Amino acid sequence: MQHFISVDQLTEDELYALFETAESYRFRQIIKPYNQLFAANLFFEPSTRTKMSFIVAEKKLGMEMLDHHNENSSTRKGESLYDTAKTYEAIGADVLVIRDASDDWIEDISDSISIPIINAGAGQKEHPTQCMLDLLTIFQEYGSFDGLKIVIAGDIKHSRVAHSNAAALNRLGAEVYLSAAPGFEDTSLDFPYISMDKAAEMADVIMLLRIQHERHGVSCSMDNYLDQYGLTIERERKMKNEAIILHPAPVNRGVEIDTDLVECERSRIFKQMNNGVYIRMAIITKLLEDRGSTNENTINQCQTAFLSV
Ligand code: CP
């Protein structure tokens, strides 16, 4: 794997192998295989979870971290994302983690940059590392995706998570349903829409999404949204015994979900965040291994071995 742009690019075997690597990292005490390799985190959009869990993942792997700050960088002088990425490659970054509000950079950069690029959220279509941590969280719970009824509910139209997850879950054998208020549906996704009342009764997993006000360009009224389209306590009481609640977060408490449900027994929202660290470690590892990247210590060992022949 040269870059990690979409979950679609992974075979099922590769996807499950990443789960295995993630789980093995969770239980290892000392993990510093990549000291002296550099990771550049280029976030052109706000992020807490994705950015910080990449930083934790990189530090656990022993990497040096180049934390790009837009406000102090030459992007303020008009430098493009493409030239910024080329610059980090030129100065020695070994992996680039990129988030941007658009996805039109992906093709150019993937074709022209030889170091691994990880899509940390692009445009409205893809958020593949979020998708991987969501899949891992469901897999931990059920051990399989086959026949699971999974409802993705909320602002489907503007959610990159919905697009990545619907496709991946469908491929893995889950039954995918969508639930959205009028105006938040996306007809490009070919899955049945159901009400939140129905979702609560039949779902094994309800995956809630926040309303992405920043992508609408206009603010809309949220009066009665929770009662009509969100996960209320009344609906949660109708969920199956084993059913779980996911949300990529940030959560708008009291809008798409009652605030008391965010940390309820069914909620795996903070578990998802924890899984994010380990699945990102696994993705970085696969990219560096596939590229044959190695650190100075390994090079020194190779040179010593060479000189002693
Ligand atoms: N889920 C997610 O992508 O959160 P951040 O925007 O905080 O990274």
C-alpha cells in the first residue's frame, strides 16, 4: 500500500490484518520501531480527535512529529496544499497525514509524492481512518459484520464519515440503513431510509452523526431536531439489549443525541476514540513497512553488517 486514501483500496484480508496489528499494539508496553522517522501532520481544517490520536500514534511508534500550524506557515503567503506537501517531502518527512475541506488535492498529491500519504478527512466523501476505527469498534463487539443491521443517522449529506462507512459496511456484509431529516439525505447513497423510531427498534448499531453546520454555509434551526430525528432516551429504551451507539464526535449534546446517552452503557463513543490511536498506529506501520522505510539505527546496523563482511 503506497498511500491510505480510502477504505475501498483495502482487500478484506488487509483490513482484518490492520485490526490484528491494532490489537497487538494495544497490549505492547514498549513500541518505538520508527525513531528517527518523521511524520508531518498537515491539518487545514480543525480537528481534535484525528489530529491528536495521530500524534499519540506517532509518538508511541517512536516517530518524530512535524506539527504544521497553518497560522504560522507559508500557506498564509498563498502556498498551496500541493507545494506544502512537496516541501515536507523535500525536507525529509517519511509520512504525511492530511486533512482538508476539499478532496481535489488527492489525485495530484498521490501521483506526485512518493512518501506515504494518509487521508485524515477530505471533502465530504472520505474519512478512512475514522471508518477503520468505527469498523474495529463494531468488530470488537460482534466479531463479524455479517447480517448486522447498522443505521447511520443524521446529516448524511454533508458527512464524509457516512460515505466511507456505508460503503465499507456494505462490502463487509452488514445491512446498512440511513436515517435523516429532510434536506440531510444523500440520494447518491443507495441504501434504504428509515425513521429513528424504526432504527431504535431494529438496529444492532446506531451510528449517529452531528449536523455539519460548517459545510452548509447557512445555519438552520435545531428546534425539535432531537425529538424528531435524534436519539432520545425514549428511543434508546426501545433498542435491542445488545445494541450499541457510535458517534464519530464531536457530539452536539442534546441535538442528535440526548446528553445522558453520550456516556451511557450502550455508548462506545469514547471507545471509538481509544481505538483511533491503535488503528492509526497500524495504518502508519503498514505504509512504512510496505515502503521499506527504516530508521538510522537500522541503517547503521546494515552498514556495520556490510563493513564486517
Ligand atoms: N471524528 C473526528 O474526525 O473528529 P475531529 O474532527 O475532532 O478530528
